[in-house]
Amino acid sequence: MSLTRRTLLGSTLLAAAVPLAVPALVHAQDATPVSDGAEAPGYGIVRVRALPTPELNQAVYPDVMSRFLPQTSAIPGYFGYLFAFENDNLATSLTMTLLADEAAVEAAVEVAEEYVAGLDPRLTPETPLAEQGPVRIWETTDRPPSELPPHLTGCQVTFRHRTNAAETDIEAIIQTVNEGLIPDLRQMEGFVLYGWLGTPDGRISFNIWETAEHLAAGDEFVAEFVAANPIITMVEGTTEVYAGTIGFADVLGNE
């Protein structure tokens, strides 16, 4: 089942979630981004969480917004948070927490662990992907928030978890991406954000586009770029890819 902006905005899920989420949304907007005006987060936490049914995933969303997000956004060094519903499996959610430094990461992990431990047992998820590390690439649209959907609701996000080959020169890859890919991506219609998170064995790339059509065009462009640049290597095998529709995000800093 695919979740579109229309179905998301029209769903009883959001109708139920909004009254509970309002304090969290206000808190997240008022939370100070990375200290002294930094334009990018220093670290990120990425989680993919799976529940048995879409209905349970819908039930956990307003609880996340009303209880988890206010605690997380109060952490010194909080930069932003994203919650999305996976398009191919509505029982699965994608989340990303962005922070200034390792101290903030430790505090955020503690908040998350306490939150999960206190959940109704029916809402306790499995976690097929749990990574955290430094943000190595961070590029956002120049468009003002007023030109984007509020809190990026309905926009499309992807996480790609790649394992580096032993011979991978990650610094050379980052330079290649920064110089050869990102300038063109930023000019494409519907572009919102492109970034990389370093992990112990590789990296997670994440990107946000306004619509599924924009996302598909961006994915095709990136695939062509990768194919044309053999320096971008990884261990043979299937890259883990998760794509979802955003329910809430404040990842652009001062939104």
C-alpha cells in the first residue's frame, strides 16, 4: 500500500494526532537549533521501527508527537526530528533525530530508550535499522519554509544504508558528491534536502523531495551519477532502501 500526501492529510490518523501533537509542534519550532547559528547538524540518529500492523503504527504516532518529541526537542543541541510512514509497509516508520554533538546524541538515545521502555507493550517495535554517527553531507533547498508544505508533511524521504568496501576512499567520495552531484540536485524541481550520515561500516544517505514524482526523478539522477563515477564503491550485495511519506519534520532548522 502506498501512502500519498492526499491520503496522509485526509486520514483519520492525522485527524486524531493533531490535537495531541500541537504542544510538541510548538515546542519543536521554538527549540533552539545547533548552538551559535550553525546551519547544519553535527550528528544524526536514524531508526526504522516496525510494528505488527498499520493500525498500531498509526496509534504510536500521536504518542510520539505528544510525549517523545517534547522531551527530545528540550535536549541542548537539538536540531530537528523527522517521522515518516514507510510507503511499502504502513506498519513501519522511519525516524531521524538531528543533534549538535555527541553529548546531545547520548542524551537523545537515553530519552528514546526510556520512551520505548515505557510504551504500551502492544506498541513496542522491532528495529531493523538502528544507526547513528556524524553528518558528513548536509545540503538543503534555498526556498523559504513558506514555499514548502508545513512541517514537510506529505513530502517523500528515503534512507539508503550502504556498507563501504574495504578499499573505499570515503573522503574522495564525499568530495565527488559535493562537487559533482549536489549542485545539480539542488537545481531540480521539488528538492528539499540531501545528506549523508557516517556509520561504523558505511553510510546512510537521506534525501527529501516534495512529491513521489520528484523523488523518482532525483533517484534516477543519483543512480546515473553513481554509475558514471566508479570511485563510489561498496560491498557487493543489496543496499537497504527505505522510502516513506513524512508525517512531521523540522529538519531545516528555523522552520
